[in-house]
Amino acid sequence: MKPVDFDYERPATLDAALKLLGREDLNAKPLAGSQSLGPMLNLRLVQPELLVDITAIPELASIREEKGFLVLGACVTHAALEDGGTPDPTRGVLARVAAGIAYRAVRNRGTVGGSLAHADPAADWVSVLAALGADVVVARTGGRRTVPAKDFIRGTFETALGPGELVVEIRIPALSANARWGYAKICRKAGEFSHATGVVLIDPARKFARAVIGAVSGPPIVVDDAKIAERDPGEAWVSALFAGTPLGDDAYQIRIHHVALKRAIAEARAP
Ligand SMILES: Cc1cc2nc3c(=O)[nH]c(=O)nc-3n(C[C@H](O)[C@H](O)[C@H](O)COP(=O)(O)OP(=O)(O)OC[C@H]3O[C@@H](n4cnc5c(N)ncnc54)[C@H](O)[C@@H]3O)c2cc1C
């Protein structure tokens, strides 16, 4: 199958892109790395009248440090973070996570903003940015707003984005010198989408201690718990968190997510 006919624009400024995306007389969709949108177009799961390619907008590709934050433009690629030629106040989290996404050809084009906007529950940034306490900045013509990454994903392929809105940047708090983290992604082959994700961040200087369980067929489960480093969570602890989620009381799912969380805690505890 091939995509429906669509028009294509590649604006050079954010204002021009937002203007096109804000048009109410046609169905316009942003295009970033095309790693998820391309297949969806070919399967006709999406049938836009206009694709707005946002990869020529310089501010969306920028990486900068700003008052205790690392600010990633939405179009920063997984490969740029994997290569680590940029400031990294997360002390290795970003490069480690990026390197485990798919394979290099996908990482060369796939973007952090595109991954969040696509909102596949099994995607890596969806869980990791929530664990880091990052914020997602979204813009539309005439305004910007900030949404905590933990609240940005509303469900499977559902986000907090409204009509005509674009993810423009992701603001990641710098970790303190004594912060510790752990990350575990369980999948059958390296680079595959996750079957279970555990992420733990403990940053005592900022009084921040968070565990995230991801790849749960919905928004990641976020637990703020000052004692997470000392915890030895049993399956019952994970099972209680699953209540009311799409995975419910599925014993296999509880078990693999329990293993992912335990691995992340163990890594965060390690000296
Ligand atoms: C073989 C393969 C394996 C993969 N494995 C993994 C994996 O292990 N882990 C993982 O996390 N991901 C994986 N991915 C997905 C990959 O990370 C994609 O890069 C990502 O899902 C989408 O990013 P993109 O830039 O390609 O977005 P696109 O495909 O261009 O867009 C995806 C969606 O987001 C919208 N969009 C894009 N940018 C924005 C924006 N700035 N604001 C608002 N909406 C926007 C588009 O309209 C579209 O709906 C894999 C992909 C492939 C093809």
C-alpha cells in the first residue's frame, strides 16, 4: 500500500511551521525523522493533506545548557545523543538510552520530540524523560506551554498535544554530583522496542527520588518514593501499581516489569 496524496512543506522558521499546522481548513501533520510516521503513512493509518517537515528549523535541532537544565530541541536525533559530543548534565543517561534505540539508521533520523509525540508506550524516551523529571515545551501560533514529561503521555499513542501544537523543546534538569540512576530495558533482541522498562533516579541534593515502570500499554507508571534506593520491591508491590492499568493482573507482565525495576534499582544502588 502507498500513502494517500499529500502536499509537503519544509519551512525554515518555527513561526511558519506553526502557521501551517494551525490551519483549520486542512489536515496538516508534522514530519520529523519519519521513522514512525513513514510506516503509518504507507499503511494509510494516517491520511494527512499536508506534511510539515520541521527538520530545517534551526532552533528545533539545537542543544544548549541553561540555568541548571539541558534543553534539547525537539528534532535532536537519538544518534546525536548517543554520540555524546554535547553537554551531558545527566551523567550518561541520555547516551546510554539513545544507544539502545533500534539500530543506527533509525537513530540517525529518529528524534526525541517525534518519539514523545508518537507516544508509543514501549518507546524509551517516554519512560526515561518522565524519570528524569523533564518538562516538554509545546508551542502553537501565539503561545507556549510547559507540560511535565510524566503527564505528557496520556495513553497509547495519546499525548497532551492539542490541535496545531508542536513539541519544540525538552528541558532536562541537571543531575547533582551525587545523583545515581539505573535503567533496564528488557527486550528479546538488542535495539528492539521494550517489553518492560525500569528507570530509577535518586538525587538527594534535589530531594528527588523517582521510579518509573514503562512499556505498560499506557502512560508510564511514575512513583515518587524517597526510600526507593533501599526498597526491595516484591512482585506484589509492582502488582499493586498495575491495578487499573491496561496490563491489570497479567502475571507475566507483572513479572518482567518487576525484573526491570529490580535491575534499575540495583544499578542505581551500585557504588
Ligand atoms: C525499526 C524501528 C525500531 C524502533 N525501535 C525503537 C526502540 O527500541 N525504542 C524507541 O524508543 N523507539 C524505537 N523506534 C521509534 C523511533 O525512535 C522513532 O524515531 C520515533 O518513534 C519517532 O521519531 P521520528 O522523529 O521519526 O518522528 P516521525 O515518525 O516523523 O513522527 C512521529 C509522530 O510524531 C509527530 N511529530 C513528530 N515530531 C513532532 C513534534 N516535534 N511535535 C509534535 N508532533 C510531532 C508526527 O506527526 C507523527 O505523528 C523504532 C523505529 C523503527 C522504525
